[in-house]
Amino acid sequence: MNEPDRQEFEDFVRKIEPGLRRAFFAALGVQHGRDATAEALAWAWENWPKVKDMTNPTGYLFRVGQSQSRKKRVRPVFVRDDWHEPLVEPQLGRVLADLSEAQRTAVILVYAFGWTLREVAALNGTKVTSVQTHLERGLRKLRLAMGVEERA
């Protein structure tokens, strides 16, 4: 890769890596999310001429990382046995892991990272209404599993 392409790729990574990493953390947990981020960016490096001309490279790379993680059949991990955060419900990690990947991704990206429904839809390559449905179902499952009443 020549120097201008290398600089363009580095700028691209600086721009998209934080959002891509958060999306993988939401979908796969911290450790598997790190691995998927690295694999997706490595794929982007190897295929830079193709990636740089894409209209939604972040969404494409998200699917690349998802595909790689599915090959490994990973289960998301959101808590460590030796970690305790007093401001976080202890059951939350386990309950999040029990949500579907689409529900967990929507819930974490929207409520933990402040993404809009439109941003999540662009990442997943879905409609905003689909993200809204996953978000509502995920929240309903979380509330039920944690014994939290929904306020009217």
C-alpha cells in the first residue's frame, strides 16, 4: 500500500473504530467484541481498495466481524466473576447475554452509548422500525428477567 493510501486508511480507522468497537461490544461482549473489531479492521486493511469506495463501510465491517464470530460460536460475556461495580445491577450482564444479538445490540447502543435508532439501523443494514422492535422486545425481556415493573 502506498503512503497516501496508508494515511487514508489510518484516518478511516480513527473515524470508524470507536463506533465499530462499541457495536461489537454490544453484540458480542467485551473480549469477543475486541476480537471482532480487530478481525474486521484487518479485513478492511487487506481489502482497502474495495472498502474505501463503499457507501456504508462500517455496516459492512460489522457484518464481517459478525460472520467471523459466528464461525467461532462465541457467547457474549458482559461480566467477570472478579469484578463488582456497585452502580450496576449484578444480574445485568447475564440477562444481557440472554437477549438475542439484535436485541442486545439495540439496547446497549441506544441506552448505553446514546446511538439513534437510525444509526443502529445503518450499522445493521435494517429498517429503523426493525431496530425499534428489537429495542422494545429487548427491554421487555430485561424488565421481566430482572423483575422490574414497566412504568406507565
